[in-house]
Amino acid sequence: MKPLHFISIVTISGLPWWLINYHTYTSNHNFTYLSFSLLALTISFIFFKFDYKFWNVLMMSLLAHQLALIVKVVIDIFENSTNHNLLPFEMIIYLFFDVLVLISVLLIVSKIKHYHLNKNQKN
């Protein structure tokens, strides 16, 4: 995966987390849903437009979203050092949801991409 694509995944999926404070982050999960939605949209576009392998996109996307979470943690720890005292569990929970979201999105996009390529070859 190109570095620009990796950086765009980190930036686009991390922005909803980075722009809010810790208390909003823990009490309002809409920003987390927005982060996952932006991750899914970004991955869908990158996987559909560029010729990357399924597992390459999956692993790089997991790494990028975890990196976005780590940046959020660093920002929050600079504000208050007692924030994110259960960080390993938080990362595991988000990793679990990342895997669920990304595998389902990538499977759907791969089917659409395959259909689109077959349609273009017939014409």
C-alpha cells in the first residue's frame, strides 16, 4: 500500500477521535461510529480504485486505525495522565470491531469490483 493511502486512512478515520476531548469520547459513541464509518468508506474507495490484494488492505487498515487510536490516546494523556488507564483492552475491543467491519466491507467491495471487471470485459 502506498504511504499516501496509509496516511489518508489514519487521518480520515482518526479525525473524529482527535477533535473531541476524552469525556466526550467516553460518553458519546457517535464519534466512534463516525470513525468506523469513515474507515469503511475510505477503505472501500482505496480497494475499489487501486489494485491491492485483500489481505494487504485488511492488515494495513487495521494498523492504520490502531495508529489513529494511539494518536488519540497520546493527545488525551497530554491533557490528563489518568485517561485511558485500560488502554490494552480498549485497543483489543476496537481491533475486534475493526476486523468485523473491514472484512465485511472488503468482501462486499471485492464482489462489486469483480462484477464491475467482468462487466467491462464483456463489453
